[in-house]
Amino acid sequence: MPETEPDSKHSFFRYLTASEEDEKWQILCTDAGHNEVAPRTEYPPHKDAHPRSFKSVAVGRVLAEFQVIYITKGAGLFETRGMSLPVKSGSVMILFPGIRHVYKPEYEIGWTEYWVGFKGPYADNLLDRGFISPDRPLYEIGLRADIVSCFTHILELVRDQQPLYQIRASTAALAVIAEVLACDRLASQPSQVERLVQRAKVLMEESIYGEIDLSAICENLGVSASRLNDAFKAYTAMTPYQYYISIKMQKAKELLERGDGSIKELAFRLGFKDEYYFSRLFKSKAGISPSRWNTTFEHS
């Protein structure tokens, strides 16, 4: 079961097994991962850690599963069925079983990718009923915090492998597809302000385990702090900092419900240097202390 350490923040992937009970769900999560591929880097990274059928992505391969790959930074190329398609930040590639494909980042640019693989009768049904099609292998949905959050959730599930993780991860993979299709269907051009907020949300989701650096986010987005603040207030009724804290608190609730470490460990994992400040903040947002929240779910 090859994997890389997720705390490195640069690469994590896992190839999964399934039980007979999992197969009854009719869709199986086969693999999931996240890579930050730096410029001038061999692709795929950690090539020796991948099964043979996954190593040749940059020169051409055929898989026995579906995959959804989301690019949140950088640029590259995707080739399949005679089509040569440019890939950029906000692109989603869908791979189909039995269909040859090639994709890779531009050598001088690199990219950041999330992916999830899946297979089974339910997945085949999506293809048979036309929800997804090899004729439409690429979607340009832009940077979406909700989709990054879906992928992050899948990676946490396959990393921790709590009971029924396979079924939960498979369901989350369906949620990724649903979000991509919804974004595509509703893709009347969003306003410039909405795009700005969505891009900022992605950056916040990707640094949820660290400390917020609003100056760096503004520099990345090419806007002033006051413009970012006004945009967030217009679309979320919160400042950027308030939004960042809100998603941290939501993640804290999820981790507490899973019993994923002590409150002190959880606080440090989420980027809080003071566990007591974290506890006070959690109580102010949730109405009860993290210890009571944890106890509530332990006995529910």
C-alpha cells in the first residue's frame, strides 16, 4: 500500500483495497492523492512508489478505472482520443477505463494536482447514462474551495482508514463528480468579485493546517487587503480572517468527531500555538468546549 507522508504538504497518495462488503456499495474508491509538482521536476514524482500501470502517465497509459484529476495551480497538457487539450489552474480531467491518455505539467511550470480513482457498476452507470463521457474529458470550472474540500476529505478518509472509510470515500468521490458537473452547468460567467473570493477560499482551504497569511494571499491574487476584505464581506458576510477561522472550526469539529488525537494535538495540527486560545475560540463558535463536543460524539 504505497503512500507518502501527508504532513509533508507536498505529496500524499494511497492505493486501496476493498472487502466484499465494500463491493456491495457498487462503487469503490481505488486510489487518491495530492501532488505539488515543482518546476523542472520529473513527472510523476515518486515514480517507483506507484504500481506499474500508473507510472507511465506522462508517456501514455490505459487504466481499468475512472479518475478525476483537479489542477489548482500551474499548467500542462492532456491528450486522449486524438485530442490535445491545454490544462491550467481550475481544469478538471476525467479519465475513462480502457481509454489511452497522457497528461503532465509543463516542465518549466509544474502544477498542483488532486486526484481520486474509482470503479464499479455505479460508476459505469454514470457513463452509460451520459452524465460523463469520453467525448468531454476536460472541464474548466476554475478554482473552487468546495471541490478542494471534497478532495481533502477523501485524502483524510483514506489516510486514517476508520471503519467504513472505503464506502465514505467512494461516496465522496461521487460528490466530486456532482460538484464538477454542477459547476459546469451553472457556469454562466461569474463576476470578477466572485472569482476572487473563490480563489482566496481555495488558498485558505489548502493552508487550513497552518497560519493564515493574508498578505501572502493578497499578493498571490494581485489585490489589496481592502479589496479582498470588501469582496469577502459582499459574498460571505465575513472578513477573510473570520472565514478562515470558520473553516478551521468546522475542520476541528470533524477531527473531534473522529477522535483524531487529543485536543492539544488537534490545536497544534490546525496551526494554533496555544491550545487554551483554541479551546476558547472553539467554545465561542460552537457554544460548547471541544472536550464536551468530543464527549458528546464518543457517547452518541
